[in-house]
Amino acid sequence: MSQLPNHLVWVAVFCALVDFVKLLVELLGRAEDRRIRSDPTQVTAVIASRNGAELLPGTIDELASQIPPERIIVVDDGSTDCTAQVARAKGCCVHRFAQSKGKASAINFAVYRVKTPFTLLLDDDTRMGNASLPTNLLSENACDAVAFHVLPDRRSRNGARGNNFIGKLQRYEYGKSMEIGKRFHDVTQSVSCISGAAGLFRTVDLNALHHEHSTVFQGEDLQRTIIHLLHGRRIVFANEPVWTVAPANWRQWLHQRLVGWYPGFIDQLPNMVRLLVAPGHGIRLRYEMAYNIYTVLFDWLKAVSLVVMALTPALRWWLLVVYLLYLAFELYSWWVVRIPGTRARAPLSVLLIYPVYGAVNTVLRTLSLGVWMYLRFVSGVMRPRRTAADRVTA
């Protein structure tokens, strides 16, 4: 037993090297920007919103520069504020659920009513800015769906403070995922997650595959993407920045990760395994799924090793070693990732704290297993709902 702490040190070092190999592989496999042409007349926007009265006006106003309000479908998912009235006042096509059915059900309901060949799925806090809608990639059969370059907003709006330190951390985190991770998969048209903030799809695919979605909110965008990939759909990355509201303080950030993101990630473990072994997929996508499965299964071991090092006086200096390892791994990413529009890098303080930020995320992913079990088997919030009685069609 006395040797256990020492063994856990090497577990932490091994996990660090696994993360470094992943980063190295992705850095060496990035794609160049795709050429984009936009024909918004082929697109209908769908926005599922619950209590979004403050967010919707700005989102609709920016979107209306490309898509007229009559082709913006807003589904009020059981709001207790004036979401539906705000959307109607903007001229949108509005549907309202008296009781919340969930984001996925709201999207399925709306897409059934889309008449254009392509559908833009949008959150109610997403600002399209100057982003073009890459319809040529779909109309020329280059792909079946498109992920955008989603970033936390630099501006302060709707309670968020985009330029505080946590905002800068998240902007770098998102930018790294987009600039490195999604470009890596773009080469083989296998982007593994279209953010729920914004994604462009073939309408026919959304209608054909919606019945396979569990309608669980947590990880609903990841699940939709994996379902597309399992059915042979091709997904690419468009380097068109769009902006979303990110948590403005640590309490909101913890809630987002511990109750939303990470339980949703764990919930998709069976689908990740299916995608790993399904025929017809390239090595890049299989590699990503293998890494995701490794993360779900072994994050707890990394978290335990870090805690043991922190609690064992003789091993605390190893925390510095692990920190410096991750800091060295991060240098190239920090150098490459730029803020769209300014081309500036994240502040040096973000680079220095990012290894600690990553360690906290690891601990949260470990704790989220218990959250997932509670939400799935006790409260039932994350229990799949696929029966006819669960469907919303009228």
C-alpha cells in the first residue's frame, strides 16, 4: 500500500503524455479554410427557446440581415416569460408549448415545418455577426452538415461579462477546440460535434433521423452529430465565427459543466463505442472516439492521482512537474489560437492558468458520473424518451 501513491504519480504522467499525443496528432492534421458561398434563400432558421425574452431580440435582429423573420421559426418551450410575444413582435413564425418538452423535441417539432432544403439550428443567445451561411457546401454535395466556429462573446450582454477572466479562459478553450480539434476532422468530413449554438443541416436528414434522438437535453448536440455520423453523413467545419453567451462567473460555469456538459458526454458513451466499431469510418474519427472513451473510463484515475499528490507532502513537488508538462504542451496551441477579428492571442495569464483549469475540468468530469447516475436513474431527467407518446408533432 505504501507504494500506491508513487504508482499514482506515474499514472498522472502517463495521462499527460496521452493528452500530448492527442494534441500532437491534431496539430499535424489540420485543414485549411473551406471556400464558402452563401444563398440564404435556401435556409430556414430554427430557434428553440425557454425563457429567452431578453436574449431573442438581438439574436433575431442579427439573423434577419440574412434570413427574413418569416423564415425564422421560434419554438417557445414552456416559457414563463414573454418569449413567444417577443418573437411574434419581430415577425417570426412562433409555436408555443404550454409545458416544456425539451430542446430536442422543440427542434424536431419545428424542423417538420421547414420548407427549405437547409435548416440552421440556432440557440437563442447566438449572434451570427458577419458569419456567412455556407450553403454551397451542402448544395454542391461536399457534405451533409456544417459546424461553425463558435466562441464566447467578447461583449457584455444579458448578464454575461465577456471580457472578465473566466470569459477569456472559455474563449481560449473554445478557440482551441475549433482551431485544432474541428480542423483535424474537417479533412475527412468527420467533425465529431456540431455545437448546439449554431449548425447548418440538410432538412431531410433532420427529419429522417430525429426519431433516434433520446430527446435528453444534456449532450443533445453531441448526440445529434453522432447519429448523423452513424448514418454515414459527412460533417465539415466552416471557419465562420459566431458568438454565444458563456457563464459569467464560476458558479454558472460549475453548473454548466457538472450538470450539463459532462453528464451529456457520459450519456453518449454507448454511441461513441458504436461509432468506434462501425464500418466505413476513417482513422481520425475512430481515434477521436477512442480518446473520448478513454476519457470517460479513466478520468477518475487521473483525478485520484492528482488528489493523492496534493495530499501527500513528499509527492507535492510532482504537481509542479505535471503542471510544467501541461504548460509545455499548451505553448503551441496558445501560439496558434487567435481571437477572430483581432488576431490577438489569449492573455499570458490564460496560458499560465490553463493547466490548472484543465485539471479542474478533469475532476468535474469524474464527479459528473454521479450526477449522470442521479439524473438518469433517480430523477429521470436524462431518461430517454422515444415512444410515440413522447413525440411532439402537432
